[in-house]
Amino acid sequence: MGFFLRSLKTKKLLIIYNQDFNQDNHSDDTFAGDAARASILGVVSAVTRELSELKFSDVTTKPIATLLELQSLLQKRHFDLVINLCESINQDSTTEVQVVKIIEQTGIPFTGNSAHTLSSCLNKYHCNELLRRQQISVPLSILIKRASDLQTLLAKEKENKVLPFPCIVKPNQEDGSTGIDFNAVVHDTAALKRQVETLLLQGKHSVIIQKYINGRELSVAILGRDPKLWAISEIDFKFQNPALPKILNYFSKWNQNSDEFYTTESRQAILSSKLRKAILDTAQKSAAILGLHSYGRIDLRLDEHEIPYIIDVNPNCDLDPLAGFAKSMRTKNLPYPQLLQKLLEVALSEHKVLHAEAAATAAATVVEIPSLGLLSENK
């Protein structure tokens, strides 16, 4: 990478990020997600520090408050590469897609995935359906957009017992475990009704109800196209209170004053060769379906038969040097400075291919999503 890196250091880089949070008071509210959004400052600090250490001389760092501001910035100034760390605008996670659409229109290479991929994965039910229709194992799922959908579902449940208890209830268009606490895992209609209504009252766009798979939780960290660089980690729940559901809730990721922050450690997964192959095959097929070829994380659960079920796909995952993605990459001999170099290399060398593939994927995978989600599961 020597010549490539020397060439890369002459490029004009722009780092963009969101700043839609109170910098003096990061709320630990599970549903507001303020602490999750505020964590981007640590990522920006780490990235700029490493780029300085690597002798990148022309780096502009800019918080983005509006889409028009980003559009104006890219039109007025020339940049060779955008390091996109912008996860939301005005506390709306769906604007992450609009940010990338604006960058794509300029033709400037950028880190991270295409707008199409982000859009497909941010909508958890849509992502679930895309994978299910391609014979990927996903949990049985139901989409709730409004209170009337919940009433219809509960009426069906009363007649036919269609709900896959136990279930996990979470916002359909949030990441970082925003909106997920230990009450998210429900075992009856009364608890399910309370949790869905709580999320809808919090102003979440929609709610997804999924079958809760009480097995090992694994993540595949994806970097570029080569699965040799992909790493599998596992969440270790052995120190967690056994009376609690084995999930990563909001506090486990963002509240350092909580017990769960210290009892849900990520570690390198110990797997049989057969199971490792099954997990990597599932991840590779899913990444191809979704057009995920830059960087991201695919989360899975194993059922009682050790069948891997995809429970979430997180393109453009957390790049904090202490977060799971960077920790996983260290097991592939990519410490943080080399990880950043590889991200820039992928962005520059493959952006034309990536976006051509994303366009083809978008044309081939248009899915109509009903108001009340059909029960969907593949095994």
C-alpha cells in the first residue's frame, strides 16, 4: 500500500459529521438516543488524530446541520474524498440516506455505503423482507406503523394465536439500540401492547416485532469485498443477571453508569469450522443482496439447531477505536491506523464499482412493504 498511501496523503479530505445533540448534557434517555448521537464526537476526534499522525496535510472537518449546508459546501469547494460520519440531521436517523444521496450526486468518492444500501438496512422490516425473499434465514417479523395496525394484530392474535412469543419489540428505523430496553423482550400480548404503544408515543416512525431467538449473538464485521478481512465476534452475556433477557440494550452501548455496560463484552467468537463457514456464507450472501461492500456489521443469532438468523444489518457502523468493529479488525491485523487507511483505499479505488452495483441492486430488489407487515420467516 506504500505508493497508494503516499498518493492518498496528497488528497483533499472532508470529514462530515452530525452535531444534533446537546454537547453539555448528553441524555441517557433510551428513546431519545442523544448519547448515541453524541458519541460521534469521539469518532471524529479519533479519526482526525490518526490522520494527523499519518501525515495527511489537507483535512477539513465540518459538522453538518442541514442538507442545504452540505450541498452548498460540496458545490463551493473541491474535495477528493469525503469521510462520511454523519448519522443524522435534526435527530432524524432517516436523513442519513439523504446525506449520502447528496454526496453521490457530486461524484466525489466517500467512505461508507451507498444511499440505496443505507435505505434498505435502516428500515429493518424492509431489510428483513429483502433477505427473506432471497432465502436468507431471518426471524419471523411484523411491521406496525400506527395504533390501528396494533389493534388489527391483536384481534388476529385473539382468534388465531399468530404472534411468535417471545418477541422483541424495537423501532423499525433506528440504530445504536435506541428505543431498546429490557422491556423490549415480551412474552404475552399485554407486554407487547405496552411496548409498542410506548415506542409509538415516543414518535418512532414505525415498530418492528420479531421472534426473539434466545441463542448465541454473533456479529460479522465487514470491510471491503474480501471475506478474508471479515471477522466474527460474539457478545458474552455470562456476567449479566440471568433473570434478564440476553440482549444489547441502549444502556449496554451508551451508559457507562449502568451494569449492562460492563456485563456485555464483545470477544472473538470460538466456532467450529462448519459453523464459521455457515455464518460467513450467510453474511456474504446478505452483503451481496443489500449491496454492502464498504464497511458494516451483520448481527446474527443462533437458534437451538445452530442455524444463523440475521437479526440486524448495520452499514456504516460505529468507527470508534474502542467499539466492536475496530476491535474485530484488530484480530485481522488491522490496528486503527491501518483500518482507516483501508477504509480510504476502498472508498477511492472501488467507488465507481460500488455505486454501479448499488444501482443494479436497487433496480432488482424493489419491494412493496404493506401497512401491516405479513408474518415472515425463512429457515
